[in-house]
Amino acid sequence: MAITGASGSVYGIRLLRELPGEKILVMSKIAKMIIPRETGMRIEEVEALADKVFDDEDLFASISSGSFQYDCMFVAPCSESSVAKFASGISDTLISRAVAVCIKEGRKVILVVRETPKSAIMLENELKLARCGVVIMDANPGFYSEPRTVEDMVNFVIGKCLDRAGVCHDLYKKWE
């Protein structure tokens, strides 16, 4: 699980709270600056939601290797700058290296992209990743579940992420 420097850190925090099993967390430097501003949480509080935390500069961390086994990698929120790195194969941080490893090993990668509007360059980068099997999950809530609060809208997006990862949940009312 990675949190990059896009607005919407609440998505990453909510995922950390909902994901079952062992949770490994990496946050970019910018994410660490945005989280307290957007959520009022201290970085230590967010780190406490994970079982292991690695620094984004630690390219020797276990998750930087293809031999490290895990089910799914989420990047939530995912900045378009990160999308551009992933699409170009740039692996200069632990987050970008871990995503590159997931892609090359054929593992599930889900990016909760939080940017609007999108330029043609952004769309082309997302298309390139989608063609590699990466799930592009825009942070767009649905309204058929009749959300009443911001938390309801966040739950919808996170529920969609969990759906793609094969994790059962009751975060939003399914379409009937």
C-alpha cells in the first residue's frame, strides 16, 4: 500500500483500515506533508495502521524485489506524477520500484488516481498502464448508493477497490 502526494489521503487511510491481512505501507515525502493538512492525523497515527512501514527512499526494502510475495498493491491516492513514472518505467523510489515489480511479475496493481481534469498526456499514461493490467480506479463516487456524507462517498470508492482485490465488504449498498 502506497500513499503518494495527491489530494485525497483519506482514501489511503481508509484502505489501511479496511484491508485484511498484513499491510505494508510506503508514503512519499509529499504525502507526509499533505496527510496532516487534509486529515488532522499525525504521520505516526497513519503508520500505526500498517504492520510494516518502509521509507520511500529504501530501495533495499523487501517489496522492491520480485521474489517478495504479496497479493495486491494499492496506490491511494495516486498522483498523476506517479502515474507518469509508472508508465515510463522509472523506478527511482520504493513506491515506483514496487509498482514496476508488480507489473513485471503480473501482480495486481490498483491506482486510485485523484486528478481532474486530465490532459491527453495523463490519459495516455493511464491507458499504457491499463494495457499492462494495472487497474485505474479514479476517485469518483457513485450516487446510486445514495451517499449522505463525505465518508459515504469515500466508502464507495474504497469498496470498489476492495471489489477489484476480491475482498468482501459492506462499505456501500450494491446496485440491485
